[in-house]
Amino acid sequence: MIFQSVLAVSKIKKSVKKKPSVSKKTAAKKVTKKTAAKKVTKKTAAKKVTKKTSKPTIKKSTKQQRTKVICISHKEDCDGISSAALIRQAFGGDAILVDYPGQMEALNQVVLDEKLKSLFICDLGLSKKTQDEFIDIMTRLRKNKVSVTYIDHHDIDPDVVKALLKIKVKVIHDINECTAVLTYTAFKSKLNDHASFVAACAAITDYMETRPLGAKLLQIYDRQFALISATVMTYNIVGRQREPDYLQYLVEELADSRFPHDIPNTYEFAQIQVEKLSQMIAKVKVGLKTMTNLGHMEILDAGASGAVNFVMGLSGKDVGVAYKERVDHGIYAVSVRGSKDCKVHLGKIVNLLATSLGGSGGGHDKACGAVIPKPKIKKFITELNKKIK
Ligand SMILES: [Mn+2]
């Protein structure tokens, strides 16, 4: 990829400050555009190609030293964004923010980057469907002497950890804390005081602020202050999934130790989001369907993850499923939540079930997600209903 080497030379450092930009770009090409956006002040996607070719000097040598740091992180929640911010503060470099459908595409991209020196992968769980390809890509990276650190807290096949350790991928994995807290703990010496706040906010939004490390970080701060900050941040992340430049900007601002309330318009944007959520409650009440063991609903005009808690709560069942079609991928993005009374490990069940239907999925015991081929969504729900008795 030509633009990869262009970027490589432009040597992005964390001191390069970008203006907040509100982008109207479509999500489709996000992975590649994002990094490209860095040095380009006027970021219109269409212009990229011409800019690239207009700097022919940059591409002359393929035998350049590896200098680049990249963090591939989960873009859909505060934990992923915060983890990317912490990596950026500690190591510099660029973030590539992805969702699960885009995860492998991003990995397959960076593997081709001849300037890549060090790769961090954060808050992106693996499933039966993706783990083999993941190990494969990691093996290629390691053959190129790229340093790889995988930081995550989703349920993982122990054999995958073994395989990764064998090829000397650094694995920081603990299902008991959120990824940002794990990142903070691992690289504390390279981070400033504010980083603990970023990690604490991530713990809150991942329901992990009562875990040993998460709780310790949260108690540094006023609880209410941390709660509102984490929540506002989350609404900005969830509501701006189609604005890759904004998410990128958020990573940079957090890495620069800005509080969410100091980032322009975050509270105003959150206000709009809560209004939408209150409308969602009304919609779920109407559109909700129930089976013996779960409530489910197709979501048309918002993210599935924003609706799933209402689906579970309003259905009176211990499991809620919300699913949204991703037309560009021919799949449904599925969100699953369990109540406190849900005794099964939803992440494990969903991992197996999604894989058997040609999709992928997994996650935590009471919060997980899946990518299901469009024609299999009905089967997914009926089978899940059977398996969670
Ligand atoms: Mn997480």
C-alpha cells in the first residue's frame, strides 16, 4: 500500500496536534483513512490518493528502518478508546480504531506496513472464528521482528495464549479488569497522573470499577465526577461511531490528559444522546419480542449496543438480544446482555453458536457480542434461547 509508506516517513508523533474536526465520512473505509488523516490538515477522503502520489520522493526506498508504533484498539466503547489513549501517551504513535467486523482487515493491513516497529492490540477479543487467523498474522509480524503486545480481558482459549507466547507476543490478559486498567497497570511508569483517571472511566463503562485494580484507581477521584465523565465520554463515543476523525481526536485529547468536560461540546452532544435513548425506551417497549428465556429486538436506527440493556430490562428476561443489520458487511451486529441472575457464560455460548452459524462472537459472561450472517439471525436467536435455560 503506497500510502502506508507515505505515512511512515511523515513520522507521526504525539506532539502533532490536530484540530477537532467533525467529519462526514462514511465508516466504510475508516481503517485506512484514519492514519492517513494524521498529517493532512484538510481531510477529505477523496483527496487522499492524489496527495499520496504527489509525494513521490517518499516512496523510493522500501528498505527503511522500522520506526512506527501503532495501536489497534476497539472503537465502540470507552475501554477501547481509553486504552488507545494510554498507549499513545506511553509510546506515541498512531491509533487505528476498529470494530469487530473491521478487526481482521486492520490487522491484515498493518502486517504489510514495512515501517511498523511496534504493534499494540487492545480490547479486541478473539473468537473461534478469528483466533487462527489472528495467530497467523501475529506469526508474520514476529517474523518481521515487529514487537507485538496484546492487551485484552475477554474470554480467550488458553491454547491461543500459549501459541502467542510461543511466538513471543507479549500477552497482557486478565478477565477480571478492563483493558485500560490493564494497560495503565502495565505501563504506569510511562504514564502521567491523569492516565489513572482515563483508566478509571474505562473501568466504569465496562462495569469493572469494583474490581481490585479498577476500584483503586476510581477511589483516587470523586466518584460522581468520574461517573459523569465516563458517561459523557461513552455517549460521545457511541454516538460518533461514524466519525472516525472525531474518535481519533478523542484518543489524542485523552492522551493529552484532557478531561471529557474540557473537550468542546461533549456535554451538549451527550444531551442529544440521552434524548435519543429516551426515545429508544419507547421504541423498545413497542418492538420488543420475547421467547422463553430471552427478549430480542431488531434495531433499525441506532446501535444495537445502545438498545440492548433496554431490551433485556423491559423484557423482564435475564437475557436481552439486540441486533442491527450492517448492510455493508451482509451481517447482523448482535449485542447480548445478561442480568445479575443470568447464570450461564453468555460470551462462551455466543462464541460457539456464532461460529457454528458462520459468524463470530464472544466476550464476557454477561455482556458479549456477535457478528452473524444475515440469513442466520433467526436461527441464532432461537438457538441461543435454547442454550441459556
Ligand atoms: Mn473492554
